[in-house]
Amino acid sequence: MGNSLGALSHGGSVASSIIHAIPQHQTNGLSQWGTFQAPTFPHFLQNNPLPFGFPWGQRTAHGSNPYTQVPFTGVTRYYNFTIERGVIAPDGYQKSVILINGQFPGPQIEANWGDMIEVKVHNHITGPEEGTSLHWHGLLQKSSPWMDGVPGVQQCPIAPGASFTYTFQADLYGSSWYHSHYSAQYAGGLLGPMIIYGPSHADYDIDLGPVFLTDWCHAEYFSIIEKVVGNGSDANPAPKTDNNLINGKMNFDCSTVAPGDKTPCTDNAGISQFKFTTGKTHRLRLVNAGAEGMQRFSIDEHTMTVIANDFVPIKPYTTKVVTLGPGQRSDVLVTANVGNSKSAFWMRSNISEICSLSNQGNALAAIYYDKADTTKAPTSTAWDVPDPGTCTNDDLSLTVPYYPIAPSLHPSTTKTMEINWYINSTGNFLWTLDDTSFRADYNNPVLLLANTANMTSSHPTFPDLWNVKDFLKNTTIRVVINNPTFAAHPMHLHGHNMFVLHEGPGDWDGKTITNPQNPQRRDVQIVRPGGHLVWQIDADNPGVWPFHCHIAWHVSAGLYANILERPHDIGVGELEIPGMMEEACRPWAAYTGKAVVEQIDSGL
């Protein structure tokens, strides 16, 4: 089924579901994503100074280095998030989830490039209580490495009943998302979109905003993790997801619910709907916000022009299918020039059956031109583009950054790491990166320990389970990842856009670099099964930066390392870690002093 874009065969049931069987508040809480009431988005926010007509002044996509010429707008965008449990049915199957301000997906964060963003987070999770945190995926945090949002690494978790305020700069521009980094919480619904407006290098008329592609499990995330890292007959290190959602919506065939499962389930819960304006070009901000599934996104009879990958504008190229691993984003332009103003088409996102695990991986949404009848299902035909089965992103020769940067061909250090797995002495399945399976200590963040070591003029030492890779004073760092395992891994590096020098089957030959004068840069890159990935960074961002697989089950089982960058500069000068970070650990310490935290996985 998943090998063909047109594989979804139950068209009749989909057609009958265009009129949703249950209301939006039951499927998605207070969210309007996936409805005609969802907002469109501007080219930039205008409630701020506009030097030379733009918030970022005279900076351009082709003429301004996005890493060294970040504007300081003097504007702060304020958000207030309350995190608590709720019961919704995104695909008709009712389940307990974790919501932000009562919404799934969560509310959007918007800012202009160079703005400051302040988010006050209140942890109201009960029944049972859990810690939490929020990670601002893809932002560099160059002036605030303590605000990256990874518990046990840069902060203590936000304790139940406590609040924490994140403050950071929108230091890159494009499309991204935020999500919990506490255990696999984001697989339980704790996520939302983030749009940073910046210079444009491709013309479009209408910004339709985020298109979230999210595999979906009917079991609660904690029970899945128990089996992922479990032992004995109940263990399941490779769980299958139950469905696939576009902007938090899809139908589910309730007749397939397991015998004895009395959970309320409603057929034809409803799919997401989008409006296209005839003759206009639309920007879609694709985000794979799923736990495991590799998504293959397409729109029937429409080609897409890819203009950005992650937070990196690229030279536009045209394709019929965009492949995204968990954590990855692509901005695409689509022109409504097929058929006429009464036309309607299917939007599809299929989880690769070859590369991922899903019981029902084919998601649909409906696109309606201006005068189309929105009570009727589209009758369009999918592109005939078989899954190549390589479990990779588009070829690196296609994905060329718009602003060129040439990496050093002679890095000051090179580190090789291997991805693998093993069964430990108690029979638990664990993933390893460079022979270590990571485990966080929520009460002792790595960054704060590195800072304390600097204050006492000693070199920091860390427990082996923290998997810290100390790169000392090296100025350029090259990492070779070998993946002899059966699975693809979308590898995410915090704090950087890595130069993706090469990827392919087998081992790297040690010399071949794709586009050596201007290789792809992004923050997530898939390493194929039985393959390799070579990436490189300039060590220009002192801190402790997570490097991990973005499959929730894999990082929960330890596929994670900490990149310790320029430890001698942590906590020094402008990077002096504010006292509020130590203070934020006090509520967590008080909570863990009276409650047992059931950390059954890596913690992340």
C-alpha cells in the first residue's frame, strides 16, 4: 500500500466523511488547524519598526549571511502557554493527550527575524503529574544556550504546578515547530508550529502556513515507551503507529479496533481542508512532527517548488513528492493552475511502508479551488511516483543553499560514531551512539555542570551515561556517522545548521563531498539503513548541544549524544548563565524530594 502515492483505496468512506461526523472541539480541542477558519499568514509582521520597508532592514536572502548578520529589531513577542491533559479524538478514536492552551496541534508562534520571543510555560499536567519542557526546534540559541529546552541537558524539567519563562532570539528565519523534549511527550500531542518571517527569495501570493504531518498512536505515549524499552514477551522496540494525520486530522476505520477495546470511536471524524485561490501561488510550510514515520507528501496533479529545507532557503527546484523524516521541514510553493475554479484535489502524505512502521499510513486532506463544492470529496488521481525504498531525503545535488557558504576542507578534528543496538543485562532493548546508550539526570543538567567546572577552573568530567563528546577548543568539527542497522535515522543537531557533506550506502570513502563549495545545510538529515552520513560545523556556538535520532522511540531508548562545544567559553562574558537557571531547578528538586519520577527511558 504505502509504496504508491495513490494507494488509499477506501475512497467511498472518505467521500462520505467530507461532512465531519464529530465537531472540531472533539477532534482537536480549541485548534482551528485543518479548517477553513485557519488563518493565512503575512509576508512579515508589521506591528514593529520597518527600516527600508522591512523588519530586517536591507538584509536579503542572497546577500546577507544568516548566521553573522542577524538583525536586532528591539521587538519582543510574548506568549503564554498552559500545558495540561485533555481528551480528544483527532481521527475519531478518543484518547487522553497533552495539550497547549487546549489545542492540538498547539498555537502558532510568529516573529520576525531578529525579534526576541518570550514564552511563559505553566505545567498543569495532572492525572498523573509529569515534568515537561519545550524545545524550539532549529533555532541556534547563540546568545542563550540555556534556553534550548532539553531537560537534564540545559535545564531541569518544569515541575508539576510550576512555571518557567523561555526567552530567546529568532536567530534564523523560515518554518519550524516547538515540542516537548521530556521523554516522548510530544508523541502525546505536545507540539505546535513556529514561523519566523525573513527575506524572501521566491515569489508567492498566499501563505497558508503550517501543514503538520503527524503519525499517530492510539495508545498513550508512556505505555508505548514501556514496551519500547521493556523486556520479555511484552517488549516491542519497533511499535507501529495507528494512523497518519494532516494538521491533526484524519479518518479511522473503527471496525479495525482490537476486540475488547471499548474506547469510543467514531467513523468519518473528518479530514483537513484547504482553500486555494485560482491562479495564485501558495506557500505551504511542511513539518514532519511525527514520532517515527517517514512522510512522502504530494498534491494530486500539482508539482511543488521546494524553496527551503529546515531553516535554510535553497535554490528552488520542482518535484512531485517531498520526503521528510521526523523533525524535518520543507517550504514549498504550489500554483493553483490545474483544472478550473470549481476543481478539488487530494493532498496526500503517505508513511513509507519500506522505511517506517504503520498500520494505516496514508493521510488525506482536501484542497478546494475558489468555487469548488466543499461538500463533495475530490476525485483527483495521485501521481505515479513509487517509493524508491532508499529511506533518504532528496539527493544532495538538488538541495543547494541560496546563500552560499563553503566549509573548511581541513577540519581541526574528525570524529566517527556508529549507531547500533543491544540487549542489556536486564533484557532491555537499547540504542547506542558511539557505543553508549544515553540516560539523562534530570536533577543535574550537563550545561550547568560544565559552567560550574569553568567557575572552579577545572575541566568538567561527566558520567559515561551522559555520552558527552568534548570537542575542547577545536574550531571546525567533522562527524562521520555509520549506520549498519536495519533502520533509517533522522539525525538532529541542536545549536547548528550542519553542513551535510555526504550521505549514501555503505561506508564513506573519506574524500567525496557533494557540492563542496556550498553543501546543503540543515538541522535534521536522514542516514539510510546500512549507510553513512558526514556532517561538519564551525565551532561558533559554545554550549552543550544534543545530537540524536528524532524518532521518538529511538531517542527514548538512548540514541543520543551531547556535543560539548568550546567548554572553556561556557558561562564566560555574554554567555554567563543566569541565576534563574539554577533557581528553576529548585521546584524540580522540591518535587523529586517528595515524589518518585518514573523515568523508564533515556528521559528525552
